[in-house]
Amino acid sequence: MIKIIEKQKYLWSLLFSFFLLTLNHSDIYAQDLLSKLEEEYRQFKPGDPEKVFTTGKLAQALFFNQRENEAFELLKKDLVFTNKLSETKYGAYLNTILAINQLIADDKLNSRLSILKAKALVDRSRDIETKGYVYYGYGWILAREQQESEAVKQFMIALSYLDQAKQSNTLISRKANVYKELTSIYANWNEFELQEKYSKLALNLAIKQDDPMTIFDSYMSLGYMYEQKFLDSPEDTKYRNLAENSYLKALKIYQDNMGSMPIPSNLAYVANNLAHLYYKFYPKEYRDKAIKYAEMARLKATETKQFNLVASSHGILSEIALEDGKTNQAKEHLLSSLFEINKSQVQDQQVLMNIYLSLSHISEQEGNDKEALKFYKEYANIFTSIYDQEKLSTSKRLEAQYEKGKQDQQLNNLQIEAEQQEQQIKLMQALGIQQKQDLENLRLAQENQAQELTLSKLTSEKKDQELKLSKLEDQNKAQQISTYQKEILFKDKINKYYIALILAVGLLFALLLYAYRQRSKHMLQRENLHQLALEQERQNTKINMLTALLDGQEQERSRIARDLHDGLGGLLSGTKLQLSLVGEPENKDFQLKMDKGIKHLDMAVDELRRVAHNLTPDLLEKYGLLEALKDYAARMSTKELEVDVQFLHYENKLNNEQQLIIYRIIQELVNNAIKHANPSQIIIQIVEEEKQYHITVEDDGIGFDNSMIKTNKTAGLFNIQSRVDFLKGNLQVQSELGQGSSFDIFIPKSNNHD
């Protein structure tokens, strides 16, 4: 009896489908969402056109938080900004939002102006999705102005654009909302097949987008549609079962996504529909299910303060109680229903009317005629009000259709009359032209006769004159031929002089230009040769200085090594020998100290040999760079540090001088790494390539700021760079703090000194 009117609820949700595009299908904006949008809007830089899309969201949020004036001010302010942009899609988008807001605010004239401006702007844009969006907004407005046929046309245009658009965050939602609008219109027209088609399309898009709220709405729409088809064909229970299945799927979607569903009252909505379906269209065995879902709807609607839904659930429970003969319980439910619905600011008149009618019947059964009459009068008043409104709405719609048909007929009549008048005018013009042509022909014939007489006289005179003129012309031609021949001879002479002069000047100019270019080329070659000589001299001087410096360093190293080995080494060895010759003392402590002193002397001798070896590596002279570096790596490796040497494709073709310089470069790099980088591993790699040697020294130490090399060159790095320059090589350094260091040296083969 008192089922919530699904179609009313469904169509009302479609009224706000425009706003569901960007705010996840919520028709009531929470304050925290509004704050979030305001913060997002403030974060955009001035002049950023992308803020326009946030403007649309924020305006919608303000509008549905009873801040309509702020919403309109925001839209108008940013519309001024979009007017300055060359891309018109932004202005089209905001004008569409403004048009729909104006229609909801019942400003129909400005709404129509805004949507027409949006269409004019979007026609100048190449953005396909925005075109579809604007035509969707135009169809939305037409549907609310009872122009459903024209609205369907605009929705189809919108779909044609949206189907061509590239994938985006809003594309699926926009297509789904077009499908919802078409579903609503076809529901009004009782076009069940088309309604089912677009409901399923909307459902498929919602599932693809994984949007629980849209999936819920789609299942509710399908449930309502199947319920209406069952009412048209009660003998076909297939549609009843499909309606039940759709409602149950909607219920499951809500329960599975309860934490994220923006409209809590939707649980009461679907529960009421299920309760009504089981009570009205299923056998009595389903009565328990009807009561179960009616109670569920009552509790959830009470919790969410949806008083119309509370009243509806009480109404279902009252009908069940009446069938069971529980009149008092039924009346209690009806009075509770009446109490709840009166709390609502917007009362469901259908539900209220059914409450009064049921209360009137119960009071009549109880013998309380006065109360029954009172309730029936309330029912009659509401019925009359609803009927008058529906009648007025239908009347306006029919009147509009009649006026449109009448205007179309008048327009056709005017067009037919205009065509007839145009044909008459053309006929009269044709007749007038023919008469004028006949008169003109007569006049021309008379004039022609007079001219023929005059012409005959003139012809005879002309013949006499032609004879005289022919004689004069013969004489004149003879004179012209003679004059022309003289002019030709004179011009030929002048042309020959000019040509000779031009050739002479051209030849002279060419000779001067050639001489100038040769002189410039010679001077440039001399300058280049001079610069090359200077550069060669600089290089030779630099090489000589570096050679002398390196020779001096090596000689000094050799001298120091000999002095250490021959002088201090011999002294330490002699001291050890003398101590060893001392006999065994009786004092054991003294013996221990003696042994300890000899051990320290051994360590000093080893350290001395290591230092001397580093100063003058004997292995380098005897066995070459490969063995010398392997020995050096073994000596430098400890428990805390691993030094590894790798040779790739190395054929040992470097001369002794080059090998010594490379050995010193690697020795300096390893010592610097141990001293400053605190590494655990150092890798030395020498690769012989086709045209060069590639030397890499890499460590995993603490690294350094690579940009500091140019401003803070140490003595060690200067020595390394000097040796690399001597070999005409190139040094590349790569390092980051905490990432270790890598030194790459490239030495060309062409500069090897054999």
C-alpha cells in the first residue's frame, strides 16, 4: 500500500546526475569535502587554466551546502578569466555548470542564455570530450523543461562525441550519466527495451569504473523497470524475479561497500522496495522476508532521519498486520507512519495520501465514523492537490505541444504563400521583360534602316579616301623602313661597345677578387702556421718541464730509496745482528725484552723495505706494469681493505717511462682513497682498446662533492693531472657523497713513446 515511489526517487536522483560527474555520486556534500576543494582551489597558480575544473567542483559543493550566492560569484569570476583564454573549452565547461545551476535556482531565461553561450564556445574548440559534455548539459536542461524529444537528440549528439573522445578520468562517468538520462526519459515513455538497454550500459560502465554508488543506482533502476514490466504482464513471473534479483544485488553492493557509500539512507530505500515486492507480488510464504526488510528499512531510515522512508516501512507493516487481522497493531503502525512523515520538510504526498486512506478504512471498521470522515477528508484534499498538479502539468505540456504544432502550421502556410507570391512576381517580371524586348526590337529596326542609307553614302566616300590613304601609306612605309634600318645599325654598334666594356670590367673585377682571396688565404695560412708553431713550442716546453720534473722526482725517489735501504737498512740489520750475538742472560725478563726488541727491529726493516719498494718498484723494471701493480695491490690489501687489479686485452706494449708514470698515477689515487675515503674495496682496471688505454681506479668510500674539484685542487690531484697531461691523456672524475669515487684516465696509443 505505502511503497516508496521508485520512479520519483529515481528521477530525483537523475536531477542531480550532472553533479555526480566529479564528486563520486554524492548528492549531499560533506563539510570536509568542501574544505578539501577550497584548499585545492587555492593551490593553483594564477593564470593556470586547469583550475577551471576545480572551480566547477567547488561551485557544486557550495551550491549544495546552501551557499548558492558564493557558488554563482565563483563561477562568474572565473568565467571572466576564461574569456581571456584562446582555448574555449574552459569557458564552455563553466557556462554549462552555470546554466544547470541557474535552472535548479529556477532562473530559466539565464539558464538558456548560458547553455547557448556554452554551445557557441565549444563549437570553436577541438576538445571532443568537452563537446560531448556541453551537449549533455543542453539535453539535461531540455529534459527538465519537458522537451524530452529534443533532449534525446542532444543526448545522442553527446554520446557521439564521448565515444570518439580519448580515455580520461571523467569520460566514463559522463557517458554513464547520459545513459541515466536516456533511461529516465524512456521510462517516462514506457519504452522498456530502450530503458533496459541504457540501464545495462550504465551498469556496465559503473562496473568497469568500479564505482559502487553508480552500480547501486543501476541495479535499482533495473529493479524498478522489471517491476513495472511485471505490473504490465502479471502472468510472467520472470520480470518479478528479475526485479528481486536486481534489488538484492543493489543491497549486496551497499552492504559490501557500506563504509564508502555516500548516501546511508539508500539501505532503507532498497529494503523498502524488497519488502513491498515480497508483500505484493510473492506468495504468503515470503511474508517473513517482507517483514524482515520492512524492519530493516524502518531502523536504517530512523537512524538517517529519512522520515518518508520510515513512514513507508510502517505502512508496509500495517498492511501485513491488517491481513493477519491485527487491526490495532495496523493502526499503531499507521499513526507512527503519520507521525514520522510529518517530521519531514518535504513530505511524500503519495505515502501521506495512502496513510490517511488506510486510517479512514480502519476507523470505519471500528465504528468511529467521525474519525473515519476526518481521515478521508485529509485523503481527499491530498488527492485533489496531486490530481490538480498532474492535470496542470499535463495541460501545460499539451498546450506547449499544441502551440508548437500551431506555430509550425502557421510557418508552413506563410512559406507556401511566400512561394506563391514569389512565383507571381517572377511571372510578371518575365512578361514585362518580353514587352520591353519587343519595343526595343522595333526601335532598333527603324534605326537600322536609317543607318543603312547613311552607311551607303559613307561607303562611297570611304573608298575614295582609302585610295588616297593607300598611296600615302606606301610612301610612309618606305621612309619608315629606311629609318628603321639606320636605327638598327646604330644600336648594333652601341651594343657591341657596351658588351666589350662590361666584359672588360667583369674580367678586371674577377682578377681583383681572385687576388684578394689568394692574399687573404695566404695570410690566414701564415697566421695558422704561426699559431701552430707557438702551440707546438708551448707543448714542447710543457713536456720538457714535466719530463724534468718527473725525472727529478724519480731520481729523488731512487736516492731516498737507496739511502734508506743501504744506510738505515744496513744499520738496522747490524743492530739486529749485534743483539742476536748477546748470550742468553739468566734473567728471563731481560730475555723477553730482548726478543721483543729484535721483533720490533724486524718490523722496522720490513717497513723500511716496503717504503723503499714503493719509492722505486724493482718489479716494474724487471717484469713490467702488470706484475708491479699486482704486487702493489697485494701489499696494500689488509683485512679491512681489498685492493683488486684487473688487466683486459693488455699486451704490455707501453715503454718503461709510460709504465712508471701510470704506476705513479695509480699509486697516488690509491693512497688518496686510503687516506681520505675510508674504503673497504678499491678496484684498479686497465683495458687496452683499439686506439687508447682506459685506466679506472674506483673505490666504495665516503665520496666527495664533484663540484669542489674545480675550486679546491689539492697537490695530489695536481700531480695526477700533470702526469696525465704528460701522456696527452684525459682525466674524468665522478663522485657523490656516500656513493664512492671513480677516476677514469684515457691515454691515446698514438702518443706512445717507443
